[in-house]
Amino acid sequence: MAGMNNITKVIASKLDRRREDDARFSELENEISEARQRMSALSPTADFAQYFKLERRVNNLTDKCKIIISSRKTNQPNSRKLAVALRLTALFVSLGRWLIL
């Protein structure tokens, strides 16, 4: 049973991490769209400093989004491991119930 608790803790932590990444990605997308809207209201020549400050912010936020996307791609094999772990956990739980009966 101690092994089952460890497996569920690992699975829960992986799922929590994924939810946090998804939430952060959504926040970044919203910030990018807001900054782009503000940029569209400015003239690159008349409001040079403010416009390019916003452009640097958009570039920075875009880089952060790319980092999240790349971490998702590198974690895909871990997703497969997680799926296998979930199936094994379900199997062990069902076997445990069968052995108790």
C-alpha cells in the first residue's frame, strides 16, 4: 500500500504541474494580446520609446510561451510513462480488491 501512495503522489504532482503550465500559458497569451492591442494604438515613429518597449515585452512573453511549449514536448515521453503508471495502478487496485474477496 505504501507503493500505491507514492505512485498517486507522483501522478498528482505531474498533473498539478501540467495544470500550472496550462494556466501560466493562458496568462502569457492574454498579456501578449493586451500588449499587441496597446501597440496597435501607437505609432512606431511618433511614440518610438513606448512602442518598442511594448515590442520588447511581447518578445519576452513570446519567449516564455516557447519555453512552456518546448517543456511540453520534452515531457511527452513522461506523459506516456504517466499513462502506463495509471493503468498499472488501476490494475493493482483491482487485483487488490480481488485478493481481498
